[in-house]
Amino acid sequence: MVGSDASGSIRERSDRIARHIDRARLLAIAERLISVPSPTGNAGGALDALAEFLTGEGIAVERPQADHPKAPAVVARLSAGAAGKTLQFDGHLDTVHLPFVPFGREGETITGSGSCDMKGGTAAAVEAMLAARDSGVLGGGSILLTAHDLHEAPWGFGTQFDRLISDGVVGDAVLIPEPLSGHLPVAGRGQACWKVTIRRDGPPVHEVMRPEGAPRVIAVGAELIRRLGELDARVAAEVDPVAGRSSAFVGQVHAGELYNQDPPTCWIEGTRRWVPGKDRHAIEAEFRSLLDELAAETGTAIEAEYQLVRDAFALNLEAQAVADFRLAYESIAGSPLPTGPKPFVDDGNSVWALAGVPAITHGPRSGGQHTTGEWASVDDLVRVAHTYALTAALFCPRGS
């Protein structure tokens, strides 16, 4: 619980926060998180490190399993001791399955696995919570900090975070420090990934020994690709002016072991994306119906592994949290933040789909996500911490 007051102009509150942002502490958090390998599904060590750091700072921490006992999530709260809104800072601590790169610093840039996506941003969010506490600007309401595993597909699909939301661990608005700093994303497409396997009866055989009339799985695969192309052309008419168009995409095709062998299986992988306003359940049903029709026509068995990554996303620019965030950003950066699309899917998509509250994706200037060359600007980590804390100072007391 924090004794604080929200009096004073936005400039006064911003200056107070700036004086209490501890650059060395922020870097210590980032180093501690990045130094622990945490590939998706195995982020328990990084989550433990965050929990230990917060406990050392006097912040009470809860560790709900949220259907993933191998790596319990981190849930921490900072209360002003007065009524108001809850602003959530959320970050995933898992990283893609690439060789681990330890923490490094080169001048005003940090490097290492997760420095961009998104341990650096999470460290900035933690510093924002601590700076809000130390500066006493939280005049009402509370900050909710969450961190979790199972974010990165195809090893995780956001299920731990989704469970936290379904269990009521969600704020009145959410800030997510993913590596996107140049614009405010206001719309994004939903995504599912799929793997289709086409099978015929019998073992692989030499092409001249194949039974007459037996299905040719490669030909069936080619027909499936053609029909998915037709689907892609049809859904191209579904366009969001910001997010872009719906799509059906094929990225991999595999079959056979030799040039003159007739294989019994062919498998194809790709994605399906859709614009805000489309029903993801109807989209999956349409995809499966297409496969069922082709299987019946060709005498093959066709199976699909269809996995939702995240639903589509839209941000209500009239929401109070969005207005407060934009005001905080402009007061610190000196210019407005333009709007634009969300090019990827993230946990903000889940917040919008499952909780219906505003979710703002905004993180530090950084790069190299999903590579071994990740980096983040230290100056921009400080800016993000400042922006998050000031947004909380504006938004949380509302309703108090």
C-alpha cells in the first residue's frame, strides 16, 4: 500500500517520477532476467528471479500456476490505498527456442536472449511500478504486474496468460511492453497455425509398383494448395483499413523420400489470419469443412492440427486509458504517437478478446526479436518506465 497524492500538474508528476526512476536498478532487473535461459515452456527460472527481486523490494508476490505448474506465473500489486482503477503491466518471460545468448551491454545498448522480446520491456515495467511507488504519484487505484510463460508459438499459445484472465487476474486497462515503439497499434489480425496431413492406405512403394487407382497424396496436396489459394483470394475482400486483409497462407509442403517413390503421406503447414469482427470459430469450421470435402472426394484420410495463436485485436481510441497513455507519451516524448497496425499477435489480443478492456502495446526501441542478435536501447527502456508510471498516475486515480 502506498501513501501518495495525485495533486499537481502532469508536468509536476512527470518530473517527480523522473527523479525516482533508478537507471541502475532497471538495468539490474534486466540483467537478472536475461541471464536466466527461459525457452518457452521452461521459463520458471526467469519467473523465480523476478519474484525474488520483487520480494526483495518489499512487493508482495503471488505465484498462481495458471495450468502450468512447471513455471508458476508472477502476480504483484501496488495499491495507493484509495479507490480507483487498476492498470496492468504484463510481460512474458519466455523466449523462442534459439541458442541462449547471455546478457551483455555495449554502451547504451543491452543485448542477450529476451533483451528485445521482451525481458527488457518487462524490466522497464517493473521499474515503472517501483518509480510510481517511490515518487508517491499514485493517488488512487493500483498497478497490477503480471509475468508468465507459454507466449511464443509454436511451443506455447498464450494459454497461461489466458487462464490468468479467465481467473480474473486482469486490470481495467493493460500496458504490454512488446518491441513496438514507433506507433500505437490500433488494429491487428487474428492468427491460427495449422498442419494438415494427407494419408493413403499402405506403405511407400516404387512408382511402377503402386496399385492402380490408389490415391496420390502429392496430387491431393496440390489440390489442397489450389483450394487454399481460392480461399485466400475470396477472403482478400475482408479488409480492415489499418490491420490489412484476411488471408490463407501455405508455408511448407513435404512428401516422400525418393524421386521415384510413391509416398503414403503428405503434410502441409501454413497460417490463417482474419480481421477484427470475424468469428474465429466460424473460420476454423470453414477450414475443416474444406478438408472434409477433399478427403471424401479423393479417398484419403486428412487430419488437421489447427491451433489458435491469438484472436484479432482492436483498440478503442476513445477509452480513457488510451487517452491517458497518449497524453503521458506526448508529455515525455514531446510529440504525439501516431497510430498504425499491430503487425504481430501478442497478449493484447487475448485481453481484448477475453476481457474486453483496452490493451496498449508499447515497448522500447529495440530489435532482433526471434534471432540471436536481440538488443534494446537503455535510454528507451528508461523512457518506457517513465511513460508507464505517468500513465498509471493519470489513469489509476480515476473513479476514486
